[in-house]
Amino acid sequence: MTRIALVGCGAIGTSMLELLQADKAMEIKAIVVPADAFAATRAVAERLAPGAQVLSSVPVEGIDLVVEAAGHAAIEAHVLPALQRGTPCIVASVGALSAAGFAEKLEAAAVAGGTQVQLIAGAIGAIDALAAARIGGLDEVRYIGRKPPRAWKGTPAEQGRDLEALTQATVIFEGSAREAATLYPKNANVAASVSLAGLGLDRTLVRLIADPAVADNVHVVEAQGAFGSFELTMRNKPLAANPKTSALTVYSAVRALRNRIAPLAI
Ligand SMILES: NC(=O)C1=CN([C@@H]2O[C@H](COP(=O)(O)OP(=O)(O)OC[C@H]3O[C@@H](n4cnc5c(N)ncnc54)[C@H](OP(=O)(O)O)[C@@H]3O)[C@@H](O)[C@H]2O)C=CC1
Ligand SMILES: O=C([O-])CC(=O)C(=O)O
């Protein structure tokens, strides 16, 4: 039995718990959330993971694997210490690695604990192709993220514009993946994933668009290099509980967990 600590119990975490009820080889032992979310999280746990304790930090003993679906700050607070203790971690908030020196810090914690941190592909695809293409050499990688205006609420996209009033597609950001992931921590984790798999946070070109004509979260990756080239378009359904987040992120996290224990992993 693999004993799991889930960090975060919002849109992704709750949907993961729903799916993981079917997995008999895994047990959710702990759900880690801020103290002000205890009551709501206990109600979710009662329904979907009755054996889980709701806590404000990952237990030091009795956890085989940590899975994070909480946000950038949770990596420093919960993933780093778990790695240092030797517990492997699966991370959804990949954009946290855009902070200067943070990827190195994460790696050092994993080395100190003799374990590994796995960054999930989340809402984007072709991370495998991109990471393989990097070995032969990449010349250019572009990422374009297009979401409905409501998905950009509470972000810098609101500065100087009324998102509700947009009548046409509007570029809200153009720059590096590092800047995108820093400025849009709940919307541009995939920009960080694409860049970490490919040309790096500073050389990956990112454009973010608020588009009233789309209902899905549309992600495009274009890459060129020694391997040839590819263009990928994902049209992801957002989660009802959080329009910023694509449902595919949940499936990607569940896949990562299942692959940890599957005799044949794909
Ligand atoms: N790689 C990818 O493709 C994607 C990655 N993500 C990442 O996943 C994160 C979660 O997404 P989503 O579930 O939609 O967001 P939600 O806002 O719906 O849920 C976040 C949950 O995490 C909790 N939380 C916040 N901060 C902490 C912390 N420091 N420690 C423990 N728990 C914490 C929240 O508690 P409370 O309610 O009290 O704040 C809430 O339960 C995003 O912030 C983003 O970083 C999201 C989409 C795609
Ligand atoms: O879920 C998505 O479509 C992408 C997302 O929010 C992110 O990359 O942070």
C-alpha cells in the first residue's frame, strides 16, 4: 500500500480524490491545507478519503509519496522539507521553479534526501517529445496560452482593462516563460513546464491571450530543432470549480501517481 499525502484540496485536489477512490493500492493518509481550510477540507475528506487526516503540514512519518496541487508557495513550505527527509514528491505547481535559484534548491533537497521530485506535464502535452528533442538541440520554442477572460480574473491582466468588456482576443502578456510563470502563477505553470523541458525559462517565448471567443483553455506549443519541428494545440476543458485550471491537470497528476506503482507504466 502506497501512503500518500495530498497537498492542496481545491479544484485539482478534490477531483483527484474522486478519481483515486478506485485505486486500492494507494491510501490517502493526509491532506495538507492552510488551517482556515480545515473545516471545508474535512467535509471533502469524509466523503472521498475517510482515512485521511487533515493537517497543516506533511507528517514526518508514514508517508511514501507527496503530491502537490496547491500553488507555488506550497513547494517551499511542504515539498522541500519532504524531499530533504527522503520522501519522493510529485509537483503540479511547476511555475514555482521560475524563481531565481529555486530549481537548484529543489534539486539539492532531492539529492540530500536521496530521492526525486517529478514535475507533471499537467495541462500541456508533448513534454516527452520536447525533452527528447532537446537532446538533439532546439532552435526555437514558442508557447501560446489562450483562455476565456474569466480565467484571467485576479491577475495582472486586469490592469488597465475590463476583462468582462473584451469583444476580441487581446494579448495580455508577451515575454519569457520565466516572467509569465512569475506574473501568472495560477495560469502559466505550463509555460514553465514547456521551458524546463525545452529551451529554458529565459529563451522560451510566451504569449498569453484573453479571448472572449473561446470556452476552453487553449494551449499551443511550436518547436523547431535538429529533430525537425512540431505544432501542438490542446483545447482543454476547464474545471467547473476553477476556470483557470484544465481538467487534464487532474488526469496528469493521477497518471503520475498510478505510474509510480504500476508494473507497466506509460
Ligand atoms: N501544471 C499545470 O498544468 C497546472 C498547475 N496548476 C497548479 O495547481 C495549483 C492548484 O490548482 P487548483 O486546484 O485549481 O487551485 P485551487 O485554488 O482550486 O486550490 C488550491 C488549494 O491549495 C490550498 N493551498 C493554497 N496554498 C497552500 C499551501 N501553502 N499549503 C497547502 N495548501 C495550500 C488551497 O487552500 P485555501 O482554499 O485555503 O487557499 C486550496 O485547497 C495552482 O495554483 C497551480 O499552481 C494549476 C493548473 C495547471
Ligand atoms: O490548467 C491550465 O490550462 C493551465 C494553467 O492554469 C497553468 O498552466 O497554470
